Amino acid sequence: MSRRPAPGRTGRGRRTGDARRTAPVHVLVYHPYEAEAYARLVRAPRGMTIHTCATEAEAAPVLAEAEVAFAWKLPPPLYRAATRLRWLQAMGAGVDWALVPELPAGVQVTRAPGVFGPWMSEYVLGWCAWVTQKMETYRAAQRERRWIETVVPGRLAGATLCLVGVGDIGRAIARAARALGMRVVGVTRSGARVPGVERIYRTARLTAALAAADFVVLVVPLTPTTHGLIGARELAAMRPTAWLLNVARGAVVDEPALLAALERGAIAGAVLDVFTTEPLPPESPLWALPNVVVTPHVSGPSTPDELAPLFNDNLARWRAGRPLRHIVDRARGY
Ligand code: OXD
């Protein structure tokens, strides 16, 4: 529920239009610390009541009435009360947090394609350039006032980037990588051709794809089939000079196997934005490894400005009884 109701809001929410003509549709906007910012940008059609909630306690009674939710990581126990819920728009790149057994069967989940690819492309290519431009080395030398002209940067042009997962985010990364002259290959379930990706391998040929890469970028959704997809065998298939970048989910990688590979130099290093436990616990050895970059799950930030228009478009469709866009296939998990 709204912590600070804006003028014109009812005790529990903001009502638009003449609610006497049709039963109001209750819409929950849930985010632990930006609910108000999201709700401010929601353009609710007539007869919809917006409820802004930042805590589980606020959201529980609203969910008992809400037909629609626009949310980030709704705590699964809340779904038990969500008997009227019909549509959940996820405020994030992944929807694994939403597709839990507690989510009632009839709820459609929609995602936000197009929003995260540009962010994640910059993250991925930025860190690839950090590797080839040896940024860490030059900065360390600068701190010691050393002129290390014998160390020269490498090129991204001509290097091979392997995308494990080639959905809308993977395609955006592929475009950015190609613009820098990289060769892009990919791994998908179907193995079907993807424009702009030189070669697609089926998941069954994952190790062959990994062996071809200088940079391996994990960008698959977390599903029962991708859980633990990168284990000791897959890491052993990578080149000892290759880097692994994970912007997907921590659980896509067998973390102990990764740690072992990094410690013995079986791969050059890893740039990790996601972990099996987040926040990464202070005692994790990953923090201290010299060939690991740890970032705090920031490669594809959700912003109200980018997500609200997408939700508003679908909300208008919902009100008009038209089909929603970007529906998740719940059986597939994305
Ligand atoms: C995610 C996100 O889904 O950060 O991980 O959006």
C-alpha cells in the first residue's frame, strides 16, 4: 500500500475514471524501494485502482483483490492470497522469481524485452574491453608511477564471443560485439539460425561452442534445463585464455566447479554479476580471486522510466480486452 498517498488517492489507492460504471480493477504496483516511482508513471485507464506497496505486509491484502500486478520479486508466499490475480508484469529481465509453484495456474506473466539488451551490451563489451585493454594493469602501474611500454593492449576485433542464450538480450549483445569486429557464435536449444550470429550450436554441442570462444557470455534464463548448465566439463572445454561473463543467473553455473577452474587457471578469469547467493556472502572466496570481477547484479538495471511505458501499453490492452504483449511461456520458463 502507498506509504505516502498522493493527492487524489483513495485510502488504499488511486482510482481513475468513473468506477460506478464498471467494477474497479485493482492493480498492485510492488517494489521494495521504488514502488512510488513506478506508480507515478503508471497511466491507468478508467476504472482502475492503483495500489502502491513496498512491503509484504502492505501487499498481502491488496493481492487478495488485485487482478493485475506490476512487480519486482513478489515474495512467493503472497501468491497464496492472489486468487483474483490474472496478470503479472515483471519489472526485470528474468522471470524465474515469478514462475514459482505458488503462482496460481491462470496467471499470465509478461516480460520486458527490449529494455535490458542495451544495458547489458554495454556491460559485457565494457568488461571485454577491460580485459583486452589491460585496464587493470595500466591503472596498477600508474599507482606505482611505472611506465610499462612493454605491455600492449589486445584487440576485441577478431576475437570470438560465444553467447549461451540468444534471446532479445543476447541479440543486442551480438549486435554490439559485431560492431567492434568480433566474431559471434551462439548456443540455443533449437540450433536455428539467428541473423547476425555466425554460427549457432545446439545445446547438445555446448562444449564445442565453448571451445571456440575467447569470451563466453551466459545470458540464458534460469529454468530447470539451464540450472547447472556450466559445470566442470563445460569449464574444461573452455580455452585457458578465455573469460566467462555471467549476466544470467548464478545457478546457471556450478559455482564450486567455477571456483576450482579459476583457482587453477583452467580459464583466464570471470566477470560475475550474478551468484547463487545474493548478496555474495563476505566469506565467498570469489571476492579475493585476482582473476575474478564481482559486480552486484547491476548489468541490467530496471528503471521506472523504461519499464512503465511497456506496462502502460499492456495495461491499456488489458482494459480493452486485447491480447497482452510479451507473454511468458510458463512451461518453458521464459
Ligand atoms: C534480473 C534483473 O532479472 O536484474 O536479474 O532485471
